[in-house]
Amino acid sequence: MFNKKPPAPRSALFTNPPKKATNWLSDASPAAPAAPAARPAAPHSARAQPAPRDNRAAQSAPHTPHTPRAPQAVAPAQSPERIAAPHPAPLSRPTVAAPTPSHAPATTDNGFAALGLRDELIRAVLAHGYDTPTPIQKQAIPIVLKGGDLLGGAQTGTGKTAGFVLPMLQRLMQGVTAQRVSKAPRALILAPTRELAAQVEESVRIYGKFLPLTSTCIFGGVGIQPQVAALRKGVDVVVATPGRLLDHHQQRTIDLSRVEILVLDEADRMLDMGFIHDIKKVLAVLPPKRQNLLFSATFSDEIKALTDRLLNNPQMVEVARRNTTIEVVEQSVVQVEKAHKAKLLIHLVKSRNWQQTLVFTRTKHGANRLAEQLDKSGITAMAIHGNKSQSARTKALAEFKAGSLQVLVATDIAARGIDIDQLPQVVNYELPNVPEDYVHRIGRTGRAGSTGEAMSLVMQEELPLLKDIEKFSKQSIPRVKIEGFNPALIPDPVSTTADARDQEWAARGGRPAPRGRPGGGGGQGRGAPKPAGGGAAGGAAARPRPASGRPAPRSSGSGGRGR
């Protein structure tokens, strides 16, 4: 999600003055000179500062004259008990109110300071191990902070989640008062799947852990009562799937009349899943005056129609060429016979010692069957798809992220929301029917600038799909050969069995089976002797030969098992 750098001593992060903002951030540049006079950046350095800058003293006495700041536009600092953090880090001082949105926080000279983010957000980002914004964050954050609508063209793994979560939290803090006026949510984030919704809500909690804001996640497949209880307590941010959100609205367990910010994450996937009608129903119950943010990896005609309906004079940011795949992913194609796909995958996992591999299939049944084959071969594998219970999906995903599961077999829809740093391999066991899905699939690896590998196992029947993918992504994917699995060297299993049977008949002096006719009947023998009971020549030759005249090959049945 971010560009990580090796950890540096905390003192090194805050000693240098802020860098001058780039041209596209000219609106935020005047705030930079205020940096040297700001409060200390890190909790561990607070005790080394002069007494007037101590936060506790600041709460009981006015600021000293040497701090020329603009008037505070937010509420006074909240006590530590007001900070809503699911896993708060140890603090040596309470969180204090930040300057107005035009400020440039002086706690650090990293790239996030130049974007105009408040101090608490930068502290949370640093605590999470990141210090440099990604391209989508550099472009999107200033736009969202200004309150305008945004159309974001970003592939998965580019850091787009933080690109809208960080400025969204800052804008929500501008309206925070000492006492909550309403329990209704002020920001709504819609996601296509449960896994993605849970992932986004986790990001909200991580980046907002030093802020007095609360959030909850609501989706189907689990009990609704715990969600109702959380909504009754009051939340600032709701992350939801469209279907369960409408369930709450119909039961009047959620009030959407105070939503100030709406985010549609992975809007293209929501349309692919048929959520367009649910989205329209949600839009109908939201207040007309609000900020709208839409993110999509691809731009189809349906997405364009949705943006025309939803967004008001939006600014567009795009970090990659439209409808392209991620350049940092090493892509390859291996041509293989259908009957040997599973064997090839098992060979790759074992011979290359793959420990964390995401494998895509087209169908739920295919995912289950492949996971069973891998498990029987000694490879720990589980399947994840829409028919699995939420508890089973959560368990499989947790084990895969923890590294205790070698292979996770998934369908396209179920894989949304899988966010794993430095996932090494993605395998297309079956190519997707829609070229755009190829982008989403391989986007699971090569995240935030890291390298990854995406291999596609392609049989003869899938070559047209491969051609469509290459045309869509404007590239030619390299073909590679795996020793022992070259299609030219692998005879069809039906033909192999038929050849062996032909040789057996020839050894017995009988007539070989006609080539290309697995059933063994109906061919004219070119003068070869007929089996006993075959009838006379002439007119009798036109009659179908009884099936019992020769044993039918059994191989045709076995050859179709993989279909």
C-alpha cells in the first residue's frame, strides 16, 4: 500500500525541516515555514522539550507568544480516554488538537507532511512502518482534503485505500465536537465483498487510532445483531457491502441522512457482481449534498455512466495507463494439456518451494476439486469462494496470511480484499472470461512497488482468451516451457490408451481399431478381416457393426473426467 523504507532512528525523521512542496501542491506550500516552531514529533522526545510545549500544560494554560499559529478550527484536545483505538500504542502524552487544514505538520519532514495531513494521521502512518506516499496518495489526498469529488483510476495494491482513508478522517475531524450530536454515520464506504470491506475498515482503525473517531464494518453471511448494537452506540465511519447495508436501512437500524462523504471502492467489481441496482437504492437515501469518491481499476462504459450519475465536476487521478496490468509483475504463460494442469501446478509448488501461492479458478466447484487434489499430494491448500461460510473464508484467509497455508484456491469474487504485502506468486489455473479480471487477479502480487510473479497455465481451448487479455493489456506475455510438460511431448491420454489397445489387437492377429474413433465402431476396414460374427461383405457392410463385436476402449471415459 505504501513504499516502505528501512527503519531509521526516530530522531532522524524529525530533525530536518520540511521539504518544499512540489508544484502540484502549491496550495499547501505556504504552510511549510511553520514547521520548525511546532511541537515535538515523537512521544519519546516530549520530555526533552521546554515546559510551555508540554501537552498537559497546554491544556491548562494558553500557548506561549512565540508560536504564531492560525486560530484553531477544531475542538480542544481530547483526553486519552476519548481516543478510540482498537489497539492503542503506548503514549507518553495525550493527543492534542491539530492546526487548521491549511497547516503543514511539523512532526516530520517526510512526504506526508507536504500533503497537509494532520499530526495524528502522520503519527499513525509512521507507526505502521511507512514514510513515503505512493503516487495515487500524492495526487488524491490534496483533492479530497479540499472537499471535491474524485474519480480515481488505480489498480489494486497501489495504496489507494490510504489515499482516501487518510483525507476522509481529516475532514471528519473538522466537524468533531466535544459531544456527539448524532449517532448517525458521517462517512460511508461501499465495497464489493466481505473480505475487502473488512480490510478497508481495518485501515480506518489503523490510521485513525490517534483520533476520537469510531468505525464499524457490516456485511452479510454473519449475524446482524452485533452490527445493530455497534450502530446504536454511534459510529463515524461505516464500511459495508451494498446488500447488508440495504438490510439495515429497511430494518431502520441505520440512519444514512447525515452522510457527508461517500466512497465507492472497486466500483468496477461491484458492477460486475450486479450491484448496480443496490447502489442506486443506496444513492436514493443519501443526502444530495455530499462529497463523492469513486475508485476503479478499469473504466468500462458502465463505469462512465455511473460516474456521470454520481460525481459532480470530479477531478480525475490515474497512476497507471488505462486498462493496463501492473508492470512490476513478472508474467508468463505455460501451455499445458488440460489433463496435466493439476500435475503441473503440484510440480511447480514442490520443485520451486512455493510457500504462499494464490491460485485462481473460474468456478467454485473447480476451486474445491483443485484444493482437494493439492491437499492429497501433500500441499496444504484450502478453497475460498461465495458458497463457503464466512467463518470458513475468514479461517482460510487468516491461515494464508499467516503463512501456514501454502496454496489458497480462489474464485475472482472471493479474492477481492486479499491484501498481503509481498505476495510472491499468483497462478491462473484457468484464464478468466473477462480480460479485466486478469488485471485484478495479478494485482494481488507486486503490490506497492514490490515485485511479484504471475503464471498462467493455458490449454489449447483457452488461447482465444489469452489473445483477448494480451490485446486488452497491450502486451505480449512471454511463453515459457516446463521440462516434462511441453504439450508437443505429451500425447493425449485417450490416444495413448487407444494405441496400446491397437498394439494388443495386432499382437493377437485381430484388426486394429480405426484411428480417430474412440468408440471403435462404424469404420470401413480397407480389406482387413472382420472379427468373428461380423457378417458378409457387400450389403451387410452398410449395417452398423454390433458393439459387442469388439471391446470398446475405456479410455474415452477417463479422458473426460477433467471437463
